[in-house]
Amino acid sequence: MEKVYYFDNNATSRVAPEVAKEMEPFFNELYGNPSSMHFFGGGNQKYMDLARSRVAKLLGCETSELIFTSCGTESDSTAIWSTIQSYPEKNHFITTKVEHPAVLNLAKHMESKGYRVTYLPVDTAGQINLDDLKTALTPDTALVSIMWANNETGVVYPVEEAARITHAKGALFHTDAVQAVGKIPINLKETKIDLLSLSGHKLHAPKGIGALYVRKGIRYSPFMLGGHQEHGRRAGTENVPYIAGLGKAAELAAANLEKENTYVKALRDRLENGLTAAIKNTRVNGGGAPRLPNTTNISFEYIEGESILLMISELGICASSGSACTSGSLEPSHVLMAMAVPQTYAHGSIRFSLSVYNTEEEVDYIIKSFPPVIERLRAISPFAEGKPLFGTEACEPHHH
Ligand code: PLP
């Protein structure tokens, strides 16, 4: 295979070789069911215990406060449904306009069922205002759900303070920390956070494994009903190989946390500074707020993110665009729209998300490859300076 310049780690990350190695025995010799009475299956309990203690260490919580799930989405759904079930007398949910669809689409569904939902706005830097949270909280509020870090821009939200404010008003606090875990320090013991979601495939474990932190003592109702696994909190035979893999990934993430905030951050800054210096009419979305060390979201004025992605894909570069072209109309990302990014910039955004596996040579290859791509696209852009902006005919339906 040709060289892949992988800068899409917020979408998913490679499985670390150490993680793959940790998982391998469970596909071959150690295939027993941990619920079995016999030594062979029951013996697998100790590997799950090890994994749970590794994840607990990364988060600064108790092992008994962790439930393994199938993904970040399941953790988010469980946290939210559990709270709704546990507080039937309450009818209000607060979240933000910039959440991942895993939270936003559930919020919309709840609205359709008669639940009242408040979506907190963000400023032009992408940041929430805690006064808005204070104003929105009522005695009727069951839950506040605010992501720890945004997947598109990397903006980090003040969730610890938000959790304190929420607790003072008697509601539970959930955070979707899928993008934060392994990238910034987390110590749950020092916070008032009640529920936290994480996903393995964003931190070099495989896709299809996640975890939910449930603070000891809070009301909890299971989302999946069935067997007694995970102490009756999440039914279904445990995915032992993936749980072992997540444990190893958590251990590696703890060891790499400093590297994320030095090495990876320096690479991200080099990429961001290199591109914005070499190319005119760019802006860094979320650049004015605290951000994850691995993420940069850069808008190139007058062009469409998808066209950039297609052209750089031919050069071996993998990144993401914020916009999604659906049913013939070009909709910029809901995150950039909430930040009021100007129209001419909102459509041309590219997210680069790095990991410890990226190198300076890769960054320099991107800095070198980009200017001709942007120049070419601007030359043929129907939107460029002086031309009418974004008519409905601007976007052909894309076939992904
Ligand atoms: N929440 C955020 C912030 C994410 O970035 C993602 C993944 O894209 C998810 C939730 C969903 O995680 P999963 O793919 O494990 O369901």
C-alpha cells in the first residue's frame, strides 16, 4: 500500500500494536465465557478486572464505577436514557448546540416525545457561557450533557465547573468525553461529573468497544436488559478481547498523555502555522478557545471542503471536512454554524486530527502539498471573490 498520511484520528485511530497483541489470546486459546462456572471461562474475569483497573486509572475513578459498552454512542444513550428513567418526575434536559449526533439526535428524539430540551449556544470561538447554563437550569432539569471536547474543532469545554453548577441545582451531569480521554488529563474523583462516555477507537483500541463511568451512589437504570453481566447494569456477554484491548489502550494513553501535550501539540501547531502562513484567506475555527492538543480545524475561503478532501486523498492525505452535502443543498457543519463562521469560510473547513504516530515529515508533506491544491480549487471556484455566493445549484448531490 502506498504511504498513508493519516490525519483523521478524531474519526478513528489505528489499533496500537501493543493493543492487538493484548487481544490476540482471547480469539484463540482464552475463548471462555467469563460468566461460566468452570475455570476456563471464569478465569477470564481476571483479565476483565485488569482492563477495568487500567481504564479506572486513566479516569481517576473506582473500578466499580465503570461499565463496558459497545461504543461511545451506546455510552451516551445509556447515560441519557438512564437519567430519564430514574427521574420520571422531571421533564427538562440541557445540552449544547455543538454535541456529536450521538447526543443531539437523542435530544431531538426526546423533544418529539414531549421532553423540553435547551440547547446552549456557543460564541464565535466555539465556547459555551456558563451563565447560559445557570439561567437554563430549573428544578425540572433532570440532566445536563456537555461534551468535554468537540470532535470537529477540538474546543475543550469547562465541564468541571459546569458539573458543579449543575449539582448545586440538583440535576445530574453527563459528559461525552469520547474526544477528551487520552488527550487531556482527567481525574474524575476531583469533579462532580456523574456520568462520562468514552470510546475505544479514538484512543488506539478497536472500533466497537466503549465504557461508561457512573458515579457511585447515583440513580441508574440499565439501557440493555437481559443477563446479569456488569452487575446487571449492561446485559450481554462481555466482549472479552475488546475489553482487554481497551484496557491496554488506556494504559498506553496514560503513558502517552504527556507526549500528546508536547510532541503531538507541537506537530499540530507546526501544521496549523505552516498552512495559515502559506495560504491566504484561512481561519482556524476554535483557535481562540482552549483546545485539544491534536486537533486543528482550518477553513479555506471560497472552496468546498469536500473538493479539498478529494484532491488531497489522491496525494495519500486523510482528513475530514466539517460540511456535509445532503440532498442537493450545501449545509455547513452544525458546529461551525453555531459558531457563526462566515458563509464564505464555513463550507471550506478541513479538520486535521493527529496522533502520536504522526511525524514531522508527514506534517511538512501536507504543508508542501496544500498550496497548489487550494490555488487550483480557488481558480475554478464558482464562489470566489466577486462571484455570487452559494446558490442552491452550488452543490450536486454527492455519492459517498
Ligand atoms: N461522541 C463524540 C464526541 C465522538 O467524536 C464520537 C465518534 O465519532 C462519538 C460520540 C461516537 O462514538 P462511537 O463511534 O464509538 O459510537
